[in-house]
Amino acid sequence: MTTQRNTFSKNERLCSRKTIQQLFDEGTSFTRYPFRVTILPITDEEAAPVQVLVSVSKRKFKRANKRNWIKRRIREAYRLNKHEAIQVLSEKNIKLAVSFVYIPSEILDYAIIEKNIKKALKQVISKILPDDKH
């Protein structure tokens, strides 16, 4: 039995300005409180199955330490719960760019963030593979 490593490496982060701009211009989005999730299929061969961008509004959280704290919580929840989504997308040979934009004006508990990351990832899979039973 092989164990999966819960890592969040550089190639899983969405860093390309061109891809980020394309994601927000052409991607489809939905709201899964406390996130606005935007997804876009990508064609980059070297990319990971899912590349993720996490964003927290500077307008709602003036202090950088609070923004960073929220982003750490979101990345950690994603890191621990990404395996099902990556497995399904790898089997179908689909690569995605995904953004999680934090909506609320207050800091939510980690449990709420993690629960909704799980739901958002399931919704991403169902939007990409609507006819498939996964």
C-alpha cells in the first residue's frame, strides 16, 4: 500500500500572469461560501493536474498578517483534501487552473474553511465531469 504525500509544491501553485488573466477572463465561476471559485481547463503539458491560486481581499483585511493567516488556512485545507480531485482529473487527463477567492469580512474557523474546500472540490469535479459517475 502506497501512501500519498500531502504536499503543495511550486508546480501546483498558479503563478503565470497570462494564465491568471485568462482564468478570470474566460473561466467559469461559482460561489461555495466562503469562496468564489473560478475554474479553467489549461493545456500546459508541464503543469500539475490542478494549479491553485488563493486570494484574500486587501480591501476587507487591511493587515497583511491577517490576509496571510487566512491564505495559510485555505492552502492547508486544500493540501489535505486535494487527492480525490487530482486522482479523478489525472485519470481523465484533464488539467485545471483553479482560484479560491475568500469572500467574508471576518476570519472563519479552520473547520468551516476545510469543510467548504471539500465541497468546492467536489463541485469542481462535477462541473468538469457532469456526465460521469465519480
